[in-house]
Amino acid sequence: MSHDKSAVRKILDQAKAAGREALTAPEARGLCEAYGITIPKEGVAASADEAAKLAEKIGFPVVMKIVSPQILHKTEAGGMPKRLTRPSSAMRASTTARRKFSASRFSKC
């Protein structure tokens, strides 16, 4: 199996430089891509509107999860709404997650 060694090294070095022993979901995706492993469509949204647009682009139903190096177990933390079937449900889930997991609680998010 061939892989992009420089991409793998960059991802691992960035996590190590940040003092983390675990990767975020986007970092893990980058590792999978570097090794040629196919994974489902995903994206990162910075607002509720972006979340709705991204969900429509990906196609429903979708699962939404928070991206935070401080919260490794998203399901247990209540940070993974599942089977969102409409743009309005994606917007609501995004707004709720942002309230629940505010930057003031997780300063490194």
C-alpha cells in the first residue's frame, strides 16, 4: 500500500506540537486520505447556516459532530446528533452544539 508519507508526518507533527496524543476527526480523515482509505463525505462548518448548506451538499440524512481535541468521545458528551434529515434540523443541531460546547469551556477549540 502506498501512502503520502509527508502528509502523514505533517498531521502527526502538528498534533504532537499541540501537546495532543489523539487526533481530531479532520486530522484522522487526512491520515486516511494519505493512506488511500475511502471514507464518507464530511466537512467543517463555522456557523449554523454553513452547517445547513454543507448538509444539503453532502446529502441527507447526516450526522453532525463537534470538532474538539478536548472532547474525544463525542457521543458520550452529547456532541453527535444523528439522522438529521433537513437543513433546519442541521441548523438547530449546530446552534445547540455551539451553545453546549462554547469556546469559553474549551479554549483550544
